[in-house]
Amino acid sequence: MSKVYLYILLMAVVTYLIRALPLTLIRKEIKSRFIRSFLHYVPYATLAAMTFPAILSATDYVISSVVGFAVALVLAFNKKSLLSVAAFACAAAFITELFLR
């Protein structure tokens, strides 16, 4: 049982260091255009890396997940609202699941 507390403490320290070190080490404004543009895209890349595997495992069949993802991509690139993109992607995945069963 004491190992569990040690693991939790270690995870807390690592998480704290990851968040606190940039705030304490980088005090002046970042002037490099490359680093600024890199940091600008980090949240989007992280969100995509976390979301994409979940999309593929969200349904019983990978095919229905891919169909829903494709519908979402097409609608998003055509600048539709977030609600309509989500609704049509879910509907496409659901209808595909009905045909695959």
C-alpha cells in the first residue's frame, strides 16, 4: 500500500515540475519567431494526439469511426459550426454501425 502513495507522490512532483519550470526559468519575452510559432501550435497538436486514437476506438467497428471522422473533416473544412459537425459525425457513425450489424 505504501508503494501506491510513493507512485502518487512521484506523479505529483513530475506534473508540478512540468508546469512550474517554464514559469520560473523563462522570465523574459520569447523573441524568436520560430519558437513562438512552435509554441503557438503545441495545444492543437496535443489535442489532436489525444483525440485521434479515441475517435478510432469510439465505436464497435473501425469503419464506422472512420466514416464519422471523414464526415467531421469535410464539414469542418467547409467551416460549419461545431454543433453541426459533431451531430453529423455522430449520425454518420451511427448509421454506418446500423448497416454493419
